[in-house]
Amino acid sequence: MRWWLYNVLFAVAYVVMLPHFLLRMKRRGGYRSRMGDRFGRYPADVLTRLQQMQGAVWIHAVSVGEVYVAGQMMRAMRARELGLRFVFSTTSSTGWREAEKQVGPEDVLVYNPLDFPLCVRRALAAIRPRALILTESEIWPTLIRACHRRGVPLFLINARVSDRSAPGYRRLRFWFGPVLRTFTAILAQSEADKQRLVDAGADPERITVTGSFKFDVAIRNPAKEQEVAAFLARVDCGPARTILLGGSTWPGEDAALLRIYSHLRTRHPDLRLVLVPRHFEKADAVQAEIERAGFACVRKSTGMLHEPSGENTRPLSDIDPASPPVILADTTGELMGFYGNAQIVFVGKSLYEHGAQNMIEPCLCGAATLVGPYTENFRPVMSDLLAADALIQVPDEATLEHEIERLMNDAEARRALGARATEAVLRRKGVVDRCAEFISA
């Protein structure tokens, strides 16, 4: 009865969300051409490749961070078993683009089937996985139960339960419990996550606390850092300047950083502001925010200087150091390059929005890193980094401004904070290898 009800509710939710999915498809492009994957129907060439695969591992990830986690896991498992092949599934065009960078020529990339029994059965008949690995909080009851019935080993890696989700998991343990107990093993980020999974009905004997994969996922990219450094030098943000970077910012945070920059730049003429919005399609809105604040804007995608009026553009050679523009990094795949060139970083989705973006990356790069009060998605990571005095967490915009100015006034404190951050991240690497060994045993 419960699963019949789940299927009905899932169908209703999907119909309600369908306009949103269609709009996102139109805006981002992507999986329209592979819509059949969602129903377990694959193109002929993909189906042929799946039929030729023997003993492939199915690994599923959604967000960019999860995709990186899955990529690390694939490489670590392949190092232990040469020739191991993977079917990598995701649910969004953004996840697909990132997954393309993780899979090898011997792997197959697909969209995850809708969690309806018929769609799942078709997908399993085509993929025939020897194991299914899900990342973080990707709990798909129909898929999980179908794999369990077929004797397919199930693993949940880097498992976490957010502060917001925990009460719901606990209330619905009669639903989640039977699903969680089908897992062969759950590798959790922290003791708190383990307890929340147990509260949701998971078997504590099948949960191992491994730490967060996110420490291993963060990898510096020297070539990208050099490329970004050359760009920054052209826009008066070279080594003589101090760069304040807003990384993966969400609406509201760009405006807050612009206000802070307006206040500080008169006292710190070498300070420069770089904004890297989380979603590049919001770049026009961020540019408008910059212009409303009275600054010229350099968009990396255009390589032009945009006047505050928004009506004129000029070449980068016209930049006036006495009235520097704000840099808008509206290209994809370059955030680590910018982190490697910034002295002070604010990590987005943490000042007004809940959850936070990845603060490990700027810490690894040795930047003095600040975050807002809302970091639920990185709770174990934050606990480790705060204990190591590796970053600064602020409650509001006023405190954020105060801490940025303090770091501007004390270069030695700024460098020491960055050094502690790098050391803290490096000390916590190795989780992926341990988990790959656990699953491959």
C-alpha cells in the first residue's frame, strides 16, 4: 500500500513540476535530446554499448559537487580493478556537462530514470549493474527496492542528512526505514549524519563514518590559475592588488559585497572585487546590480568594460586604476582558478540563503575564507575547519564587513589564516581511497 501511494504522489509531484523542468530545459538546454533516458529508453548506440558491457557499476550523482565525488570514486575503484567500467547517471543538464568530464571512453553516461516501476525496470534491464552507488542524499525508493530484489549490492557514499531534512526523515521513518535497510553499506560523512540515518530507520550496523569526500574532491588547477592570473593582470587585478572574491554567490550576496566594497575601497585603494555567481545565467542580473552600485563592470565572457550606465562598452585598456571596475566572472569551470588568485574569499549561499557552497576549495588555495551563518550542507566540513581555526564564520553583513577590513589591515593575519586553511584540508584527504577499498573488498 505504501509503495502504491508513493508512486501516486511521485506522479502528481512530477506533473506539478513538469512546467519548471520544461522551462529549465529551454533556458539551459541539454537533456531534451535524451528525454527517453528518463523512461528507460536509450538511443540505439547507447543501448548497444550497454549490452556489450559486463559487470559495470552504476553510479549516480546530481549536483556538481556530487558529480565530482562520483568521479573521484570511479578513479579510486578503477585503480583497484583495471578495466572496471561505469554507467554514470545524473538528472540535470548541468550535472551532465560536469559528468562528461569525469567519465572515460569506456563508460556510458545516461540520465537517471524517473522513479516509476516501469521506467526503473527498463533501465535495469538495459544496464544490468553489478552494483549501484548513490551519492550523499540521493534516495530513490523504487530504484533502490528494484535493485535489492535483483540482488544488486547497494551503497550510499558521502551520505548526509541536512538539518532541514532530518525532521522529515524521522517522521517518515516507516517509509525511509525499509529503503535504508536495503543498503549493503552506508558511508556517512559524520557521526551526526549516522545518527540521523539511524533515526530514519537505517541499520546502524551497516553505517560506517568515513568523513567527507569533499576534502578529496578539492584539487588545485595550476594551469587554470595561471590563465586566470593573466586575465586578472589585464584588468588591474594583478599581484599588487588585494582581491576580494565572492565565490558562487546567490541573489542578495552580490549586493552585500558591493556595499562592503563601496565602504572599504576609499580606505584601501588596492582592494579589487571579483564576483563569481553560482549560476552563470544570472550574470545579466549581477551586472545590473554592479551598475546600480555605480561601478563599471568587466564581464569575463565578453572581455569588455561595461560603463555604469549600461549603454557603452570600452576595451580593457581603458580601465582607470583610480576608478576600478568590478570583475564579473561569468564563465564556467574557472572558479578554482579564481580562488587560486584571491587573497580574501566569501563563499556564497551562506549569508541569506541556507546551505552554503563549497568552502574547502578556497581553503585549499590558501585564501582567507569567510562564510555566513547558513552552512547546513557542509556541517561536518565546517566543524573540522572551525576546529582548526581555518576560516571565519560571520552572522551578518556588518560582521562580514568588519572581518574583511580587519584582514585588509593585517596582511600577516590574512596569510596565517590561509596557511591554516590549506593545512587543515590537506590533513583530511584520503577519504575516497578508504571508501573505494571498503566497497571493492
